[in-house]
Amino acid sequence: MSHSFKQDCSRAPTSLRVQKINSPTLQVAVTVHIDDREIEVPVGTTILEAARQVGIHIPTLCFHEDLCVAGVCRICVVEVEGHRNLEAACAYPITAPITVRTHTRKVRMARRHILDLMLSEHYGECYACFRNNNCELQALAQEYGVDFFRFGHPEKPRYEIDRSSHSVIRDMDKCILCRRCVRTCIDLQEVGVLEVDKRSNQSKIITFGDKPLGDVICINCGQCINRCPTGALRANDPTDEVWAAIDDPSKHVVIQTAPSPRAGIGECFGLEPGVPLTFEMNTALKECGFDKVFDTNFAADLTIIEEGTELLLRLHKALVEQDAAPALPQFTSCSPGWVKYLEHFYPEYIPNLSSAKSPQQMFGSVIKTYYAQLNDIDPQDIVTVALMPCSAKKFECNRPEMCDSGFKDIDYGLTTRELAQMISEAGIDLPAMPKSDFDDPFGTATGSGVIFGATGGVMEAALRSVIELVCGIKVEDLFEHADIIPVRGFEGIRFMELPIKKTGPVPELLAGLVDDWTWLEGATLKVAVAHGTANAKKVMDDIKAGGRCSECHFIEFMACPGGCLGGGGQPIPTSPAIREARAKAIYAEDAAYEIRKSHENPAITKIYGEFLTDGPGGLLSHKLLHTQYTPRGKYIV
Amino acid sequence: MLVSEREQLRGNIEAWVEQYGSNRSALIPVLEEVQRKYSHISEYVMQVVADILDIHPVEVSGVVSFYSFLGRKPKGRFIIRLCRTISCEMQGKDRVARQLENDLGILFGETTADGNFTLEWANCLGMCDQGPALLVNERIYTQVTPETVHDILEECRRTFGVYAPQLTEEYA
């Protein structure tokens, strides 16, 4: 598994970039003694890595596995024999045999002082902080036995809390300047919202021009929230409004749950990463007072049909109608962070973006129209809540154009963390809940919907349907268990080519769109998958330059590293290993489904038969399930 | 700002990027050029520079705020920076400072109403053996006394008007 984020980081000074010598001829090993333990490591390994290999704990704070080395917090200092000063273990590449001591008096005193200095700047109202009990600073203070504030402690808040963004709230009083958010935003995501302003004791993390977060170019991905060691960054929490709606008997409160939160929510209840709690969560949600619990995967299946139809129509335009400039490759539009990224940085490519809404928004408009009609409920009294692994979904549901049902399609977006909070507030022990199924009329969806949560999942789901609908063969004939392995994994950008040898008859669902598929015979469908906006940037620049990506027909983008399962609303902390465990849970759930292809979902057939009668891409689906985008640009006045 | 001025500004930046190379290491030389010519680096400039160098505006803003000789706010045509470190302090920098404040009618950190002079403190100009030292834009004056302050300011004033050489040419 390759995590191509750290290596390409251009920002860290060369001296701080951890450089390993990978050439076998140059591979030199050095012997290191750490606290009387001996280990042989390749040249360039940091003291921290070496210590972890032999099981010695060195505390860290600014260090994060996803990010480049910064070496700014100094909490990981150790004594290296023969060195006058203490060295930061995370930023010291071993080049010669050394002897390291990790807990001498000098080291302990230094760490304690560093902590005391941080606390002298940290306005910590631990009881009223959402990171209470999950705060790295709090944990360190406990670990090092901080029992008084040696250098004082702020008594009053000094900064105004920035609540301007729909998604992310910044409270600079809790910031300890570890710069993880800066490295996340600039290196990992290539968005560049946050940076350090000024020097030394005047330094502060600011946005461009110190403007409110809502006014700068932020894509709301929330990756900074997941990596902040304290509570300086958090998501905009609507739980109070959701509770109020639940408590209001005149309101019919409906929740839809996305696939990724199920794979992650267990972590909030002390379980290992990668334990899915899908059906336990259904019971818990009912117990909390939600009237209906639906599966976003139904809408994911709907998205596949709509987006897939759109792709086929674009291909038809290019191949049959000989359109000189078809908007190809088509980009997925499920990730609201990615959509906003494109609107800001590549507005000229908006025509390439699929006009299909994200599953969350599709479900919102379906609930307030189709579901309301079916059950004879006034849509005005329906409150739609979406459980998402995502902070950008909060922005998305507040987009002014997302009111196609005549009402606000989705009223509130909840993150996994916020729901875990609600469940524990209701006194429910989630892992111990009995299992129950999703509510009708949307029922349990397909495996294709579930894998939307992992990078490559949307592509895999789309391919499964396209292969069957166009080629008229079973996916299982081409890929074992219908697992399309080439699009899976965590590599930053992945490609796949699918030659279409023969085509089948046009299925009933798509009848009326085209007469036959013969025009696709002999063509090769080229697709690509990118996750994390830094990789998205690479793909977009490649398309601009006319490289390999520009030859693709369909590209899946997800704003967060790892896809939705690594989203900005998922439980904290995050790391490559945690994301991998969540992905395993998602793929295991997919494998357990009986129906694993979107077009085979009976609820989909039903909705196209009863409600969206003019079929995929028809007028009504365009009204309810499609949207348009805003070119935003990147200049701020 | 006039649209035509903006276009001109953009053209200038593009020319400087051409000169120093279009990668992130060109950032500081380009910002220095902007600072020299326009005496400040506006938010618009930061965004243009970031756009051309393919970095983020907030990174440019971080660099501008890090270095004292780069600034966001317009400053006077002549920026007078008086050294405040210990050698200059011991050789009478306070009297020089008072003379500067009296002559210009402003305090340190301020700019005269006509936009000609800005007074600032500097930390060690490397002239500890010849203190008190001060810097006028990029020219150093040593062994400054309250009497010579007057001459220095007069010298600055004489470079105004039609005979004033372009700042960029004089101090490049």
C-alpha cells in the first residue's frame, strides 16, 4: 500500500524531510542504542521510527503519520550521547551509530517545560470542549503529571470563535501551533487555507488576510479537524437542532445513514477500527427518536444509474453524434469537497462534472417528494437528517440551489462524531444494541452503494452496472466475485481500462435513450480514480497538459484521503492503518450483500416504475436529482 | 485601484517571475521587487504571485508577515529604521530617536501624513562599532547624531520632485 502524500511534500525544508536511501546498493544499516536496547536500522530512519520498532514510547504532538515532518512542538526531544542539545526524535534522521536516551532527567524536565509552556497559551475549558477525553494535549498533560500551571494559564478567551463557515469552526484559543492543520491543508489537500502568520510569540494560524473561514477558499473537507490534536478545529454541530426536531411531535424526522460512518462509529465506543455497526446503529437511531432510518446506499444506487446514464449519453455524443468537444472525461460529483475544489480552482472544467447530485441530496429531494406522497405526509413537516462521514456535506445541504423538492432538501448534516455523541447522550451502548433493518420503502440497498465509502468505490459500482447494462454479461465473468480489484487500494491515482468486446441489448431501464449499444463495440472504456485533493490537482493538471488522464472517459474524485471513510466527520484520530481497517470493513460488508449491483436494487426499479417514470436522465430526474454548479474562482477581493 | 493599474501590476510581476524563474524559490526575490517598487505587498499582489508560482496565497502571506522588510500596508517613500540594540543604545540612540520624532512629527511605527517618511525600529544593523546606526531604505548611516539627523532628512527631501531618481534605479 502506498501513501503518496508525504513523499511529494515540497514544503518542508530539505533538512527536515525524512530521506531514506532506497537503492539496494546504497542501503547501509547503522546500529542504534536506544535505552540499552539495540537495533539496526537503515540510514535515514528517524529516532522516533527506530524507537517505535523496539517498542519504546516517545511522546509526539506535531508529528502525524500522514504529514511531513515539522519538528516544531519539541515534545519528542531525546538525549543523544555526545550532543550538547536535545534532539527532536521525529526530525532526526540517523546517519551514524548513536546512543539515545529517551527519559533522562534532562529530557523529562524539557518535556514538562514544553507542556507547561503550551498550557500557558492554551485556553483549555476541558469540560466544554468536544475533544474532552480525546485530546492529545490533555493526554500528554496526564502522561507527564502536570499538576499546576508553572507559567500561568489563560483565564479568559482571547479570540473570537470563527463560526462563519457552515462546516468548520475555528477556536484559536485552543490552538497550540503544532501546524498540523497547515500541513494538512497545504501538503495533503493542496487547498491552502491555513498558514502561520508572523514569527515567534506573535505567530498565529491564520487564513488568507485573516478573513473568516466562510469567506476564504475552503473546500470544507475537514481533514484539519481530524488531525488537530486539540479542540481548535471542530465541525459545525447541529445536534441541538436535531434534538429539537425529534422532540417536536409535529415533525416527522427521517435520517439517512451513509456507508462510512458505520465502519467508523465503533471507534467512538471503544471498539477497534474496522468493526461495522450498521444494523446496531439502526436500532439505536430509532431509540434516539428518529421516525425512519433509511440507507443512503439507495441514493447511491440512484446516483450510479443517473451518473452512468449521463456518461453513456456523453459517450454517445462523442462517438455517434461526433461532437467536437464532448465534456469528457466526466467527473464524479458525489464528494462536496471535491466539487467545491473544482469550482474554485478549475472552474473551466465545470461542464465535465456530472450534473447528478450527490447521494445525500438526491435522497433529500426523493424523501420530500416521493416518500411524502407515498405516506401522505406534508413535506413541510419532514425533517431530513443525513448522517455523513463528512463536514463538507454540511455546506452542501446549505447550498441555495439544493431546494428542488420545494423545501430545503436536507435540513441537517450530522457527522459520525456528532451522532456518536447523540447516541451516548441517549444512554445507549451502541455495540450492545440488537440488530434491525432499514425502513421501507427504500429497504436495504446493494453492495455497490456500500463501497461508495471507499476510494474507488463509486467507480467500481459504476463499472459493475455499466458492464452488465451495456455488455449484457455478468460482472462475475470478468472479475471474480464482481470485485473489481484494479480500482481498489490506496494509491493516489489509479487507472483502469476496460475493452468493450461485444454489447448486449438495451435493458428496459434505459430503453428510449439509445436504440442499441453497437456503437460502443470495440471501444475501450478508460477510467481513473483519485483521492485527496492533492491527487485531484495532479489529475487536473495532467488533463490540462493533455496527458494520460485527459484520455480517460470517467474519473472518480474524492476530496478526502482514502475516500469518505477518511472523511472530515469521521472519528478522531486518523492514520493510514485506521483508514485501511475501515476500508476492509466496507468491502466485507459489500461481499456479504446478496444484491451487489445498483441496477438490480428492487427499490430502484420501483422508483423508476412509480415515480421517475420518464426514466434515468428524464425531465423529472433532472429536476429532482440533478443540479448545477457555480464557478467560484480563486481570487478574493 | 484602477483596472489598468492592476493589469500593469500583473505585467510587472510576470516579468519578474520570468527573471527569477517560475518556481517557489523565486518567491522572495519577486516579493522584494514588489516591495521596492510599490512599498507594500497588497492582497491582490499575493494572489497574483501565488497564482503564477503555483503556490497558495496564504503561503505568500505567511512569508510577507515573517519578514520585517516586507509589509502588507503601504509605508512612506523613505523608511527610516533606527537600530535599537545594545551598542547603539549605549552610544545614544535615544537622542537620535527623539530628534527623528521631533523633526518628522511622528512616533516610531508611524508614517508622515504626506506619505514620505516612516519611522521603524531595527534589530542590529551590523554596525555595532559605528553606532548609532540607521537605515534609510537600503542606505546605511553610521555614527548618527541629532545634528546629522537633520542632514539625513534634508538629503531625502532633496531627492523629491523632478530631479528625484527612480527608487528602483538608485537602490537596485
